[in-house]
Amino acid sequence: MNKNYYLEQILKYVNENINIDITKKTNKREYAYGRSLYFKLSKNHTLASYRAIGSLVKLDHATVMHGINNIFPEVMQHEKLLKNIYDGFVFENILDVGRLIYLTKELNALETKILKDYDL
């Protein structure tokens, strides 16, 4: 799997939910806010470095850090739509973890049943 797969998925999520392409080279507020959302989600939900997160949108690590530390708090305080998009991503990931736990339990039960049925 591509090492940037999860970053690409987060970028896609943000772009689709705010209906712009945050990789566009502009300093317009909606793009800066969208990028800060991407930066924060990427840092919280992957093990990617600041450099890797920024490289996908052609920005350096310092811009990523600035977006997370300075712009993102402002976004959460003043932009209800973006806050809902952020919260929605977190909620979707919690549901994915819940599904994974459920499937793991089901797999373990199936494994136990097979071992028992075949006296292994």
C-alpha cells in the first residue's frame, strides 16, 4: 500500500466536504482553513511527519505546523461547518474502529468454532 494512502484519503475527505481543492496555490481564507483542517486530521490520525503531510499539498513542514497551531484553533472557534466536518471525520473513524473490534471478535469466535469442530 502506498505510504501516503491515508494522507490521500484525508485530503480527499476534506476536498469533497468543503467542495474545493486545497492543493490549489492560493492564500484565500477558505483554502487556508481547509488546509489547516487537513493538517490537523492528518497529524491526529496518521504517523506521518509534518514534511510528509505538507508534501501532498506542496507546502513545507513549517506551514503545516503553523496551520495546526495557529489557524486550526481559529477555524474550530469561528467556522461551524468546518468544525462539523472535523467532528464528522473523527466520528466516522470511531465507527470504523468499532466495526474492526466487532469483526475481530467474530473472527476469533469463528476460529474457536473451527478448532473445536476439527479437534485441533
